[in-house]
Amino acid sequence: MLENNYFNLLLGVPDTDFAKLIEEATETGVIYNEISQRIEIDLDINGLLKKQERKFDIENRNLDEHFGKQERN
């Protein structure tokens, strides 16, 4: 029986619904990995942009406190 299992490994994947399901799941996993990598990059970019906005807001607030809102305009 064990010898038969090794022989089946050499024959390739059978043409069954289960084999097709596994193949599609594998392809979806590859696509999902690409999607998750793109989402990660977008989150990093958005996070950096938000950080720059916060720094800009803090700098403006400090200028407002130092010079006053009326004098700066």
C-alpha cells in the first residue's frame, strides 16, 4: 500500500473537483498575498502622511502660541 502512494506522487494531480478546489485555493492565496502586501504599503504611506500632517499642525500651533494668530496673518 505504501509503495502505491509513492507511485501516485509521480503521476501528478488527478482531475477531480477536490484537486481543482485546492488549485484555486492556492491561486487565491498567491493573489491574497499580493493584495495584503499592497495594503501594507498603502497603510505605511498613509501613516507617514498623517505623521507629516500632525507635525505641520504642531508647528502651526506653536507658531500661533508664540506669535499669536493675528500677528502671523
